[in-house]
Amino acid sequence: MEGRNYGWPHLFEDGKVNPAHAPPEGLTIKDLKATSTASVLTYDAHAAPMAMVFYTGEAFPAEYRGDAFVAMRGSWNRKTPSGYEVVRIRFAGGRPVGIEPFVTGFILEGGRSTGAARAACRRRATGRCS
């Protein structure tokens, strides 16, 4: 949210200290943690969201309505690939409370991606592929 301090580049994830960045002069790590907004949810490093839709349909059980489906781009520079999936972000009371794999299997033998995660996210949430 605009105007908030999330700690980066000094803190990341759930308040872990980034050893490559000392706190600004006059501040301690304790000061930074006290004035930073912690992450609500975290995901694997080197993977990033490409597309997100909120589910409003009726094809899945009712508890899926209002949750988000996110197509994750994977990492190209990790020994074990991460990302390359569609995740479900569960919401309760309008706030995200959990993240879980929803559609996986976009990694081919040899570690290459099929590139289909984004299309799968859109198709499952809207019934159309784009």
C-alpha cells in the first residue's frame, strides 16, 4: 500500500535481515523492524506473478468464490525451478490468509517451461483463454 515501509532492501520476507544492506545511518535493525509492515503472504524467491483473477464462478466449490488465482512466472536461475504454476490465494474476511498450488506441471523434462500457466489461470477463472 502506498506510503508504507516494507523494509526493503534492509528487510525481506517475514523480517529477515538482508546482509548486503546495512541500516541507514542512525537506525538499527530493531528500528527498521518496528517501522516496517511485515509481509502478509510470501512465495518462492525468483518467481513472480504474471496474471491474477478473482474467482466469481460456480464451477468450483463455493469456498473458492472470492479467492484469487495467480499465474506465477518461474525462475530461470535456480537449481530447482520454482514458480511455473497457478496458485490459489485464499481469502477470509476480505484479507489473504493462505497460498497454495492449484495447477502445476508446467515444467518439461530438462527444466523448460511450457509457458501455459498464464493461460490456465485465465481460462479456469473466466472460461476463456487469453
